Amino acid sequence: MSDVNIHDRWKDQSASIRQVIVSSEKYIVFIDHEIDIDWETTDEFDQEIESHKTDINKIKNLISLSECQPLDHHNEKIRLNYKRMLGEAFVRMLELDFEKAIEMIEIAKEYISQRNLEISRLWILTSSFHILIIYGILCIAISIISFNRLINLSTFTTEILLSFVVGGIGAIVSLILRLGNTHFDYNSGQKAHLYECIAKVVIGSFAGVLIYTLVRIKFILPFINDYSATGTLYMLFLSFIAGSSERFIPSILTTYKIQDKEK
């Protein structure tokens, strides 16, 4: 740092600057090519704000903590927007407007939180569609094999397999329909989102088999316990509904806020 005009200091280092946030005679705040916030101030300006060192360090800590948010899966525009918001908070801090600096940090955190939520939902949606394609192929294959009697499958075996597949499809549909009201933890990573989908679909599949078995042994709804086409459709419908029971299984990705410590 030097008493030389800050613009002159950065003439030879302008290649390090990706985007200037604010530049004045006393300080410059910018985003570098690593999309990180950087700054420089003159010695004279540092002496001016020395008496506010405690508040300044507090804001710096908040900004540094906010910068640690995982951003690798976001596109460059979102990352730049987020860092620019934090850079604006840094500028408010240098202007000794600490209240507005904290307010800007909160706005930036809310912005990236919403983008992270969108990414989480996209991961869940993508994984769900991939699994849905696999289950759809299995359903078609079982139907073709059963219809053409290519192999010796009893009606019971065929319906068990179909109830497994249809139960899984019910779980996928339930998962997709609840995406708008579900908050996932982006920090868990893409693989965790995939495993979450697989686990819930498998649970839905076994729920479909379970409800089918309970009907077949006349434990519930004995009046539809027949092997007619209508009976099979009832079975598959019940398996589909049973698959949606995945919603009652706690998610490993859902974020919770502890509002009552004793509770």
C-alpha cells in the first residue's frame, strides 16, 4: 500500500482485474480472474479508518465466510453476480456504512441460496428422469414378454414384476411433484442427490410389491383378488399409489433449521 494514487498503482497490474466493482482515489475493489474479491487501499486511507478496525474486521469475516460457498456447479454469470454483491458489501464497509454492508451480505447469501436450491432440484429432476427411463423400459419389456409368452412366466410372477416397476414409477412421480416444496442441501453434492433418488424409488418399488402381496393373500381389499384384466389394473393402480409412500421416508438431503433448542 502506498500514498500514490490508487489508479497509478494498478496501471501495471490491470491484467489481474476481471471486473472492477468500485474504484476511487483511495481504494479499489475488484473481482480477479479467479472470480475472487480483491482490493487495495492507500496508507492514508488505512489511517482514516483505523478507529473502526473492529467493525471492519467483523464485516471482513462475514464476507470471507460467504465467499466459501461452493460455486463450482454454477455458471460464470451467477458466480460473478454473487461475488459482485459481496464486493458491494466490501465497498459499504470501506465507506463505514456497516449496516448496509451486512444487509448486502444477506442479499448475496439469499441470492446464492436460491441458485443452490435450483441446482439441487435440477439434480433430483435429472436423476429421476434417468431412473424413470430405466423403469419404463423394464415395464415395456415385461409386458412384451408376458403378452407374447416368450418365456414361461406365470401371471403371479408377471404381476409381481410389474408391481415392482409401477411402484417405483409412483415414487418417481411423487418425488417430482414435491420438488417445488422441498428444500435440499446443495452441499451434499450431486452423487448424494442421485443416491437419494435411487433409495426412494427402490422403497417405492418394494411398497408396490408389498401392497400387491397383501391384496393377493386377501389381507386387504379381497373383492379385487382375481387374475382378470380388471383385477390386474386395480393391482397396478394400488402399487402406483403405494410407491408414493416414499414421501414419508426422511430425506438425507433436506435442510432443517433448529428454531427451538430445547425442542
